[in-house]
Amino acid sequence: MLNIRKRIQTLETFQSQKGETASDQIVRRVLERVSDAELDLLGSAARAVAEGRELTPEECAGVEAYASALGRESAALRSARG
């Protein structure tokens, strides 16, 4: 769990050094709000895709929740920009 958070922080640091795009900002905001359990599900889903296996119902739900959060955050950012 801590290893995943550390990797996210490293990626965020790298992104901030090269300049954050709107997409980076959306992903960062969503990742800041997900729980460790949700982050584990996303990692598990990514491994499932890499291994070519079907997602479990829990992994599907986690991916859907993440996608929904990305959509909400994207809409919020667009409305904030006018």
C-alpha cells in the first residue's frame, strides 16, 4: 500500500517538474481522493489486463468508479474554467 502511494508521489513530482497539464491535474485530484482499497483494485485491474485475464466483479466496479470520478473531475474543471 505504502509503495503504491510512494510511486504516485514520485509520478506527481515528475509531472510538476515538467509542467502539469489539465489531464494531469484531473488524474492527480482523483487519485488524491481514492482510498487505499480502491487503489489496490485499480492495480489489480491493471495487472489483469496485462495478464490477459478477465476482471473480477470487484475490479470492474473499481474501474467504473475511477472512470466516473475522472468524468466528474473533468466536468468540474471545465466549469471552473468557464
